[in-house]
Amino acid sequence: MTGAVVTIGGPPGSGKSTAGQLVATSLGLEFCSVGELFRAEARRHQMDLAEFGRFAASHPEVDRELDQHMQSLALPGHLLEGRIQGALCRRAGVRVHDVVVTAREEVRVRRVADRDGQPLEEARAKVHEREAVERDRYRRFYGIDLDAERPDLVVDSSDRPPLVVADAILTFVRDREGAALG
């Protein structure tokens, strides 16, 4: 257990969900993913992720409801996975260990293509569209510019297996928390 909320953000295909699940398991934290919630809402609306992203761009209540739910979970003992959860926690005065997992674009696109069973160019187009739509929504709805945010730790997963990425995050959190986490 940690004395702060752990947040893990990053662009699509960066490995943030995989790393987040490994870290949550290792630290005994509850893993909460806004991406999973967003995908579930897309399915509920019978839309693919890109369609639902465009829908959410003109329906701010979608993001606000999901982010309010995630922020209600911003308590010690939780790991929140989502692009802006760290920024939202800081703005709310929540003690947070804010981590961003990133990777080179070609790596991220390949991961998304493999995960979703898409050709590379289709995955690239969807990743670009998703990133553009999300950046616009975050700026308009929250005044958050992802390029201007400064997380506590950035881990590049391009050439690292998930366990190595998770270990870097675990080391960082344990160092910040001190000996209490062993």
C-alpha cells in the first residue's frame, strides 16, 4: 500500500495498462483504468473507439462523468491509469506519484495494430486521430495541455519488456514512499 495515489498515463500503445497492472499487483493496489471504462462506454453506445472519441468531443459529459468517477477513486491504495489522471489529481490537491509511460511512435503503432488486429497504416491513422481528439478534449474541457504537464517520472517502454518498465516504476514509488513499502 502507498500513502499516495499512483497514476500512470501515456499515449495509446505505450504500455501504460500493462505496466499499471503489474505495478498494482506488486504493490497490492486496486487497478482502475479510465481506458477500460471508456471502451465499455463505446461498446454500450455500439461505437468503435474512434467513433466514441468523436462523440465524446461534442459531449463533454462523457469525459466529465468518467473522470469524476476516476477521481472519486483517487485514494491511497489505488492506481489510476489514464492520460490525464495525474494532472487531475494534482489540480485537486491529491498526493500523487504521477508516472508517464511512453514509446516511440512506430512501436506504439505496431502494438496497437497487434492488439486490435489491424494493418499498420490503419492503426497509425487511428492512433493519430485518437491522440488529436483527446488533446483537443483535454484542452477544451480541463485546460490541460499534455505537452506542458510534468510528471514525476517518465519511462520509455520502446525497448524494454513490461517487467522492466514496471520495475522502474516500482523502484521510483518505493524510493518516494521510503522503507514502508519494503
